[in-house]
Amino acid sequence: MILKERQWRLLGLTFITAQCVIYIAHCQYAKVPCNVTDGYCYKNATERIKNGYDYLYPPPNCSKWVCNVSQEAFLLYGCESAAEDPYQWLPMLQTDCFYPKCCKENCTQRPSG
């Protein structure tokens, strides 16, 4: 009887875990094909990003580009998925305006120079 109860608990836990994984995997992104060499995605001749790493863009683009070597593409996350992004909890300086902060605040780029 105890074994059957444990099996039901394990089944319930497995179901809950599967639902969480499905929810996380439901993120909205676009695929941007890119050249891939030696575990790096190349955006252009001068910009390369290692597999699994990302690049956060400031306005006016305000997006996150994640290198995915297996798909030979960047996964482009826009402001639609910013509310679920873990980066929103990172402390940023008032002058920093990158994804996802630029999705919820009206900020401009820092002047270069």
C-alpha cells in the first residue's frame, strides 16, 4: 500500500515537472539563420557569440540574441518575452538601458564618446 502511494506521488511530481518544462519552453522567439564555425555563431564579420551565450541590444533594437549552434541560428527574443526573462531581476545602473530593461522603460542610448 505504501509503495502504491509513493508511485502516485512520483507520478504527480512528474506531471507537475513536465508542465513547468512545457511552460518554460513556450517562450516566443524568432530564428535568425547565421554562419556557425567552431561552436560560435557569427552575426557579421566582426561579431561572434559562443554557443549558449547571448547579446543584449539597447534601443532602438531592444532584443536578446542567443547563439544556438545546433539550429545554426540566433534565437531572437523581443519585448514579448521580456517579462519572463531572468535578466529583469539583475541590478542595472540608471544609465544602463539594455534588454529587458528597455522594454518596460522609456530610455535612450548613452552618448558615445
